[in-house]
Amino acid sequence: MYLLAKLAKYQKTLVITGVFLMSLALAPMAQAQLSDPDDPFGVQKTEDALGGKLGGGETDFIESIVGIINILLGLLGLVAVIIILMGGFKWMTAGGNDEKVTEARKLIFSGIIGLAIILSAWAIARFVIDSLQTATGAGLPQGGAL
């Protein structure tokens, strides 16, 4: 119940942030000039950059897990940065109110702790995946990152 009350308090901010993030997702589609008339959406370039494994179900299990981990940690990092920005905005608009400044400091501190946890999770995941690859003799192809 407490969480719902907090979310209702930041409802406008969350909606505006969501719309902004969705607009960023659509930004790569706005191209001023097409480089290849035979491939107007750049599918071939993307497939070549990914090593020819676009949409064919040809990726192995390790690559899929690495991709999922990267996406989740990236989203969590984005959430932590947004929390830090919200704390900074709250601090800037506190107007000298000690209660609001204290709440803003807590938000910023929570965001920084969140980023530290996310970076630790990334390091642990990378260590585990590298250890599994070494133990099984499997390896990511060039461009596989974590």
C-alpha cells in the first residue's frame, strides 16, 4: 500500500519518463537518407554486425543468457540513474526545506547504492559466465559482450 502511494505521488514523472524513453526507442527509425535502396531498413548491416545470426534461432544458450543479462542490467542501471536525477531535481526544488532536502539526499544515496549493486552483479555475472565458458570449452564469438 505504501509503494502504491509513493507511485501515485510520482505518476506524472513516471508517465513523462516512459513517453520519453519510448520516443528514444523510435529515434533510430528516423533516417534522413537511405544508404542502400535494396535494404531500406538496414537489416543486412545489422545481421552482418551480429555475425549473421539475426532471427534465425542460431544463437546458442550462452549468447542468449548474456543478452538477457545485459538487457536487464542496462534497464536497472537506467532506473538507478533516473532515481538519482529525481533526487537531484527534488533537492533543487526544495527551496531550503530541510525535510525535502533530507528526502532528496536519501533518493540520491539509494540510487548510488543501486548502481554499486548493479555493477557488482555485472562483475559477478561476467565472472560466472567466463568461468563456465572456460570449464566447458565454449566461447562467445567476436562481438559477444557482457
